[in-house]
Amino acid sequence: MALGEHRYEFNSRSDFFTAFPNSLVQKGEFKVLLNLEKSETLLKLDFHIQGKLELECDRSLELFDFPFEVEKTLILKFGDYNEPLSDEMEMIHRDTQTINVAQYVYEFIGLAIPMKKLHPRFQQEVLEDLEDEEEDDNSTFIYSSESSDSTEQTDEENIDPRWQKLKNLKNKGE
């Protein structure tokens, strides 16, 4: 492969997920746009994955289509052996002739799946619950945002006598 940029496009359906045992996804379809930039010391792979997955709702056990879009970058550095360096970087042997990106695509899609899979009809309920929690948090904040003079007085009244003696020693030193 020559140095420079190379573009690839892949389309896949449910048969892609059957290649991975114990897959989180059984059905889905997606499109991968891969921009590979090769330099003398590394390969930079920019993935743009877009599609939909068939997921099972955790609440109702109904199947629903979950649209997703993922953009990830992976850097493959050339070295003397294969070794993962971080989530975004791996070292590959400098004589590597081919790169199978299927595992990377599968992992990126897996990361797009939410921890709590809810059917879209339950999404409004979740948003309302979150808004209610935010209102409760804001009202607590408003309640506690008294003037600083009154909070200082309250703090002084509630000081443990042992701490008061230490505070007195500190004040004598000043």
C-alpha cells in the first residue's frame, strides 16, 4: 500500500454479527466509511459507522430498531511485535500485510449500544424523570443559597467546642 490516504466503504447486514460468538446484537445493518492514512511509522484509521440495530427493550422485552452513528479513530503504530497500547492505539508488526478491521467495527458498534436499552415509547418517560430530578436538585440549591453572613453565623453556632478551642488558638497566633 502506498503512503497517503485511502478510502474504503463497507455495507453489512445481520450476517456480520453471526461471525462473533455471544454477540450482543443478532440483527442490524450498517455502513462503514473508513479513511486510512498511511505514513512511514503508523496507520491512522478514521471510522464513520452509521446504521440501525435490532435491540430488545429491557423493560418490555419488545424488539425495536436503534439508530446509531459512531466516529472513532484508531492508530496502528509499526513495531517489532503486536501489542495493544491503549484503547485508541495498537502496535502492529512492521511486516503486517493485511488488517482485518471487522473486530474494531464490532467493538465500536458494541460501544454505541446503551447500557439501558429502552423502546422509544419509554424515552419520554425517562426524559421527564430526569427533568424532575434536575428540578429537585435546583430547588435544593436555591434553598441552600442563603446570604453568606447568615451561613457564617449558623456555622459558628454549630461548631464543636473542641474545634472552637483550636480556632481560639489560631486567632491568638495572628
